Amino acid sequence: MSNSSSHPLRPADWWQDAVIYQVYPRSFADSNGTGLGDLKGIQGHLGDLKSLGVDAVWLSPFYPSPQNDAGYDVSDYTDVDPSFGVLADAEKLIFSAHELGLRIIVDLVPNHSSSEHRWFQEALASTPGSNARARYIFRDGLGEDGDIPPNNWESVFGGPAWTRITQADGSPGQWYLHLFDSSQPDFDWTNQEVWEHFDGVLRFWLDRGVDGFRVDVAHSLMKEPGLPDLSDAQLADRSPGAAKPFWDQDAVHDVYRHWSGILAEYGEDRILCAEAWVWPLERMARYVRPGEMHQAFNFAYLSAPWQPEALRDVIDESLKAFGDAGAPSTWVLSNHDVVRHTSRLALADQESIVPGGLGPNSPERPDPALATRRGRAATALMLALPGSAYLYQGEELGLPEVIDIPDALREDPTFHRTNGERYGRDGCRVPIPWVKDAPAFGFSPSRETWLPQPEVFGELARDQQEGDPSSTLELYKTLLQLRKEHALGTGQLSWQESADPQALRFQNGNVTVLCNFGNHPVALPDGKIIASSIWPAPSELAPDHTVWIKGH
């Protein structure tokens, strides 16, 4: 790809084996010293992402928002929040990324808006049964005075999923549904006006050159007709993939078939990716059937514990489920909603990933050395798998989950809605470090950061790792370069017998991958080691260590 070309991007199938890097704009780079990351900050580091070796950049929301849920409460879908810049900054960012051969994926939040969205304000000023209220899910309350919520649904962030409004005359009114924070009212996707609104949103950003959309809680748009109560078992089941009447309704696929047609008008290289916490994987794969979405986040893989049998099972299940749907599997270890994998994999309870988080009073703290080893080994295993991979900003630096954030500085609504019972997601959202000996470790020209950075971030700053062959950053660069050279993303996986039951061994093309999950070393097969999660590579496969070997 030529950097001088005005259109240096790969053809329509680029997403089949792409490595996509998630930028959480608030925490990536601050260009003006406000303590909050912005679009100019992202643009200033596009060259760093290019040198890392990724193919595309996914941007979490940068739209106008009161920031009650870090931008996932959108008040205007076709503009840029002043804290992040202006619309021209977004357009310039897209153009600059394309000049470097990087695709841009933007977040879309169609399940709900901010309560400050013009439509919701119109709904509040309107009357029951009005067209304005019909865009959202308003219902009368139960009981003689309507003071009981319409059903017993609970918010993902804790507490009831319904809030009662107060009428202009001060009297209590109807209730509105919010599966997340009370400042995030759910749209009613049985309303044609909602469909037309989002058609316009898609076209607005496609016209500006974006290469696709990551769809937030893509499985939640449609609710079961009648909004039935949850059973006692459903109330007790807090797992993210639990079957409930507001998740994974069949009608939601009508939306994505419609959207796929809109994207096709702009060329075959525009994509949709689903954030769909859906189990089993066969149901998740329904989102990537022909004519629907192109990718879906593989949360089953992200949720798998650091155990060889569990990982082998989920890899096999993933390749079959997504393959049967005619799509590549995706692989992901970290994102803005879960405990960073360079912490999580060192916990005994590795499956408790969302949205509890870690904090000072958590029952367990990860051992930093073990967490680093496992984090690097897990990445080396993941990037050797066929399909598409997602990276979360800062994982290439080996950043751990930040645990010791003072309660008074926490911002995640999960923490506040549960009265501190669940710490939430702030620990994986702390601004990332670029330069050790700079204000805010190079994140900001001032010392301001919207969440506090721990001292360890200085040692992990990018400038401390650049060029150091033992660093996590250079490991990522090596893995991504070799992944392309050996076409592992479009390869075929075949399992091989390992000399030890605590080791996984597979072949992809001419690369053999061996990962040791046990507590004692394992003999290495013959061949040239081309990548190792431990530097320098030991003569034996140490515990929590992955190697790539060429020629076998």
C-alpha cells in the first residue's frame, strides 16, 4: 500500500483477516490539555498505530453527549462532542487514516439515546400515546396509582430498568425503559421513524468515508412483545449471555439485513460488526449470516479461562459456528467493558469479567508477574488463529487493570448505581501512557487526566518499550508482522498432539504454535522459533509461554 495514494486500501474482503485496534477516545491522547482525549490526539498517533501493524481503527463514541456513560449516551448521532473536537476533525481523521492505509470503524449506539436527545425531550413534553413518546418505550405503571414499574426488568448497571417521569404540573407520569443508565432511554424499534432516523445516521457517516460500524449491544434492539416479567431464574442469572426477553429476539435480524443493504450501496468493503453477548456461539453466528453483519465479537473466547481444554473447545466451536455461517471467527481478549486480560488471566475467577471490575476491596488481586506472562502468552496464541482479531488500546504496552482508583474519582455508572458493590469498568479505561518523563505520561500536555494514572504506567510508556526486544510492544509488532507474512489470518488450523496434556499445539500454514498452560516446562519441537512470548526464548517451553515455530 502506498502512503501517497488517495485510496490505498485493500479490496472488499479486507475484514476477513483484519487486525482491528480499538481506540477509546477519552483515554487515548489529549491534544489540548483538558485531561480528556480527543480526535486531534488520535490523529497525531495514527502513525504509531500504522507502525504497530494493525489494519483498522475502531473508535468508541465521540458524539455529542452529557457523558453519563462515557459517550454511550448519545444526544446527537451526526456531530462531534465539543470535548473531542468538531466535525471537521472527524473528517480529517478519516482522511488521514486512509492515507496511511488504515480503515476507520465508528461506534453506533442504536439501542438507546441520551435523555438529552432532542427526541426524548420532545417525548417528555408530550402526552401519553403521542408520536413523540412512541419513539421510546413508555408505559403506564402498575398498581392503583401507577407507582409500580411496568415489569420487573433490571438494568445492566444495577437497579430497576424503569424510571418514572414527572409531568410539567409536578404529578407523576408514565415510566420509560432503560436497559442501562436512567439517562439512556431505549428506543422502540417497532417504530418506523426510528428505522428512518438510523438510516440517515448510517448514510451521514458513510458519506464521510467511514469503513463500517461496530454496533453497541446489537442483540438488544427488539424486545419480546408484551414485555413479560422475568422469571425468578432469569432474575438470578446475571451472566451476560443469559436468555431474557430483551436480548437476542429474532426480529433484530431484520434491522441488520436492512442495514447491510444500505452499506452495499457504498461498496462491498464497508462492514458491520456486532457486539452481541449471545450464547451459544451458534446463535451469535446468526448475526453474520449472508446479508447481515460481517463480524461479531467472540465473547465466548474472551470469557474462556486460562485452561487448555476450555480454550481448545471454544476455538473449535468458534471456527465451526462462524464457518458454518460463511464468516471468519473473531478473537478478542480485552475491550473497554472488561477487566484487561493482562490482569484477568491471573485471577482464580477469570470468568467474572463484566461488569464487576476490580477495586481495593476485591477478594483477589492478580500477581503482576504472572499476569504479564499470561497476558503475553494469550496474545501470542490468539494472533496465530485464523480469522480477524481485535486489540484494545494499551494492551500492546501490557497495561494492567488499574485497581486503586479512589471511590470519589470513579465515573462508571455501574459503581454509582450499585452503591459501590460493583467497581465497574473504570480500571480498563485509564488514559494510556506514551512518554515516561512527560506530564500525564505523554497522554496530555497538562497533568490533567479524567481518571488517575498509576505510577507503573511510566515504566510501561510507549517510549520506554520502543526498540526493546523484550518489551510487550515489540512482541506485538513482531506477532503482527509475522501474522501477515505467514497469512495466518486466512490460514487453516489443525491440532497436533502435544507431549504434555497441559500444552496446546496446533499448526496454521507453515507455523507451529505451542502454548504451555501447566506449571512445569515442556520440551520444544524441532524448528526455528520465530516468535516467543518470553524474551529471549528459553530452551524449553516455560509455563505460561507461547512460541511460534517455522517449518513444522
